[in-house]
Amino acid sequence: MNSSVYYKKRRKKAKIATLMGEIFFFPLVFIYLEIAFHIYMRLSLKYIPVYLLFSIPVGCVCSLLTMNFTRKANRIIAYVLTCFASLIFCIEIVCKAVLQQYYQLFSSAETAANNKLLDYFDAIVSGVLNNWFGLLLMLVPVIFIFAVGRNLFHFKRKHLNLSVFVLIIAVFAHILGLVTLRLPWKGDFKPSMLYSTDTNVDDQVEQLGLITMLRLDVKHSIFGAKNPIGEADFDFSGVNGPAGETSEAQTDASTSANEIPTETEPPLDTSPNVMNIDFDARIAGDTNDTVKWLDQYFQNVTPTNKNEYTGMFKDYNVIFFSLEGFDRLLIDKDRTPTLYRMANEGFVFNNFYTPLHYTSTSGGEFQNMVGLYPKNGNPISMKETGVQKTNLYFTLGNQLKRQGYLTMGYHNNREMYGRRESHPNMGYDWKQGDEGFTMETSSAGNNVWPQSDLYMMEQTVDEYINSEQPFHIYYMSVSGHMPYNFTGDQMAVRNKEIVEGLPYSETTKAYIAANQEVEKAAAYLLERLEQAGKLDKTLIVMVPDHIPYFDIATLEELAGKSFGGAEIENLKESDLDFDVYRNSLIMWSGSMEQPVQVDKVCGQVDILPTVSNLLGLEYDSRLLAGTDILSDSQPLVIFSSRSWLTDKGLYNRYSGEFTLAEGVTMSQEEIDSYVSTMKKIVKYKLDSTDMIIETDYYNQLFPR
């Protein structure tokens, strides 16, 4: 009798344990996945309370889906949900390794569908192989449920009261999660701020958890995100720069303006580059808070002044290249004589940076062309401007088209990032792979990958070289696209002989070889311009879209120094040598008699205003995030993490430390004031882009 009672109690306990296991299996799965993911991706664990609590409701919902059907249906649903959960985390690990970003799966679905995954096939394989251990960790729940679940869980239909109990747990955990958002967290980004925004995806994943980031992506895609501008952001004190700041360029310009001109030397025009905009009248009539904020912000921005270089290339032809994955370390006097000539005989920008921003290629191209920073999240800024037909009044394509230029653009690859819509909207007669542009094919009739930049030149130069109109041509190259090897990379194979004797690894040699096509394209272009008698009347601008982030070890090998490769390969800038982003900006014309050395800190958003000033175009320097490098503007480069660099020093957002530049002295009080002001400026420059696109702000100022 005692034995019977004992076994009944034991069976009852086992039944309760099985029931609890079925209820809490999925909450535990998501808690495990979040913690394992954070550990493997080297993300901060101090936010565990936040993403632990937010994991429970998601797990409870999955549990509910496996409790109210037949045993067979419940089992199938449980297996599918477990596989799906693990798959999501696996996908995000590979996305981060290959694309340098976590994917907002809902809002990025269309972009992912349009992108050609075969172009990334080798990189995806490499990403999987290099992260096999992390992927295995993410698959532990799948292994567990298939190996043990059949015997451990019964998957019987549960009583409705049990579903109510699980739902109560989910609601309670979610409320507790919301409470943890309000804890006194430290840092520039806090969980409460990230929970209400659709930007800063990396920080959302780190602080809120991957699943919460994806949940918020769905929510914001349907209902929109909270406006990042609060009441405090209407305080514009300091947005015109820290008090007392005067750069050397500013001092020189002021001196020049006060000099008494000679009879033969006209006075130097140092008036501000602005347009006639009555901000006071606009603000008085604004009914939209976002537009009102933009009006007040731009009204308070200090414009840059005209200078000795204003109109230096007035009426010149302009050929602009965005170079795929290019880096300054590729330029060599012997291997790339044409690039070397242009890089050293034109404007020589010694402190130019190409920081990685959201969607590396599209983000870099957006900065190059629009003079604004891309939104750090979806929708992708460049693509969105095409979809919405946003008035991008200041792009070179639109500015020069209004001046009567022939404006054409080319890309030797198929449709990606929505260029079919965005680039015509920027003012170009646009041609890309298989859409007005003939792709190079192999002897078997297949498209070569990557395509040759030289081939692109040969196919397109005749379309504009003999034009009676001045012309502005834009090229987006692709020869330097990853991955770099001598198997699938046809450009590397084509130029293998050039690098065979170099003392580098195979990957580094393949990187150099692939980018030899840029040298060939540049040499061919200069030859054709010279034959047409237009070399001395053409400004050539060449700038990378981004560094080869997938192969930082290659840059370290070429530079002979470490940049913190393990960190940057996950685009985590906490312990990074930001010098890895230092790059080459070529601005050159055959008419230049001597080089101009420029030591000012500058970045990609500064290119558009700089070229606009060189061409003598009328533009409003207040309305762009970048500034004319050659003007008296204060230098600023903003990195993806919202760390930033100026002539005064480097601010690391992760540590909160400001490191003074060599030769700069400031008291701690001055540093605190300077950093506070600059953080406000950085925030406003980054936040304004999405608001400009959302409200079509430029069109309100300059209606089409």
C-alpha cells in the first residue's frame, strides 16, 4: 500500500514536471538563445535583466501555440517553432559577419529579396565556417527537442485555465521588462530610448535583445516609431559649434577678408554659402513639429564661408566614382601609377575617413552623393529617397542638371539597394547591369563576377566624351567587391600576375589584384579625356564607399599594424583603432599645377559641399550634415557608434572618454563643455536625415 502511494506521488510529480517543462520550455529557449548569443557575439551582459524579461513573453506565446491542439499538431508546432527560433539567431550571426549589421527581418525583407545572394555566396560560406561554434550554440535547443523532447514532453491538449495562467505570466514579465527600461542605466544610449526608436539596431540587440529588436521592427514597420526629437532638443545653443572655437582656416579667411586689395587683385569673397530662406516666416507658419524643428535647427547652424577655392573648377566637367571596398593602402607608385598621380598631385586629404554606417555600400554611397548621414536602421535612406521621390535638391546630379549639364550614371552590377529609383531621383540618366548597360560575359555566356570597372569605362565613355554640353558622370564600381580569392573572384584571377611576387597572404594579394581594375579604368578614362582635349577641363573625384570590412586582416597586413580586427569584424567600435577608417579621397584635375595639402579631419559627407564650392554652385551650407573641407568650418567625422573625431580629439562613446589630439590642451571643465556640445551636434546631424526624407523638407524650401 505504501509502495502504491509512493509511486502515485512519483507519477504525479513527474506529470507536474512534464507539464512545467512544456510550459516553460520556450521561455527557457529564448533566455538561453539570448544569453548564448550575447556571449558569443561579445555583447554586454549588464543588460541581462532587460532581455531576460522580454524573452519570457515571447516564449510564453510560443508555449500557448503548442498547448491547444491535438498531440500531433502540438508536437509539430513545437518542433517548427524551436527550429525557427534557432534559425533566426543563426541568420543574425551570419548577417553580422557578412554584412556588418543585424538584419531587421521584417523591414529588410524587400531589400534582402532584391539583393543577389549568389554574389555573396562565398562570403556566406566563409561566415558560416568561421562562426561554426556560435551556430552550434544556437542549435542546442533544436538538438535538445529532437533528442529528448519526444520522451520528455507529452504535447497533450491543455485545459484553458492553463493557457490563461501562461498568458498572465507573459503579461507580468512584459510589465517587469518595461520597468527595467526605466532603471538608472548609464551611457549615451539607454534601453528606454532604444525601445522607442527604429534606429541604432546594434545597440537595440545588445541592450534589449535580438528578439525584442525584431519585435520592435514589426511594430515600427506597421505603426511607425516615436519621433526622436523631444522638448530638450529645441534648445539649439551650441549647434553652431563650441564657444570660442576658431580654426586656422577660419583665422586665415578672416585675415584675407580684412586685407586691403591691390588694384590688380580683387577682394576675396568670404561671404557665407547660403541661399535666401526666410526661416523666421517659416517658423511662424509651421504646423508640423518635425518641420518646425528642422527650420529652427538649420536657422541656428553656422554656414561655411566662401574661400580662395570657390569656383576654382567652375563650368568643369565632373566625373565622380564611388569605389567598392577600396582603401588608400592599395595606391602604389608602381602598381597604380594613375591613381598615385591623382592622389598626390591634386587635393591631398591627409585625414579623410570612410566610417562604416548602416548598409555599408548604400550608406557610404548615400554620404558621398547626398552629404547627409544615412539612417541607422530601416528603411534604408538611399532607397527610401527613390521610393518616396524625395527632393534631393543638392546632389551633384540635380545641381548640375539645373545648370544644363549632361548628367549620366552607371553601375556595372544588377539591381541592389533600389538604385533603379534612387539614382534617377538624384538627377542621373541611370544605367545599370542589364538595364541599359551590357554586362561582360564569360566564354560560356555567363555574367562575369565581379564585373570589370575597365569594361564599364569602355562601354560608357563614348556616350558623353564628345558631348557639346558640359557633363557630370557618376560611376558606382564593383570590381573590388568581396570576397577576395583566386577561385570565384574573376577580377583577382584576371590580374593575378601583377601580385604573384608580393609578400602577402592569398587573400591580400587577391584584394590588390581585384582592385587593379580601378587603376585600369582610371588610366583608360584619362587617356580618353586627353584625346578629346577635355582632361584639363574635367574634375575627377574618386572615393571609396567603405573599407573592406570583411577582411580587416588584409588591411592590417598592408598597413603593418593592428586595428583591432576581431572587434571591427562585428562592427563593434568599443576597442577599435579608428585609424582603420582613414582612407583616400581623390579630387584632381589635369589643370592643377601643384598639389594642395589638406590636413583637416574630414569624411564622406563633406564631399558634396566641398565639390559644390569648388564648382562655384549656389548652395546652402547649413542644410547639409557635411561641410566644405576647404572652408573655415570646424572638422567633424561621426562613426557608426556615435563616437566622433574632431581636430580637438576623439570621443569614444563606449567608454565615454575624450582623448585629446596631439598638441591640444584643455582643462577638464573645457573638455566636459566641449564634449557636451559636440554630442548635441552629432545627435542633430544624425537624426535630421530621416526627418528631411520623411517630410520631404528640401521640397518645401525649393519646390520642384
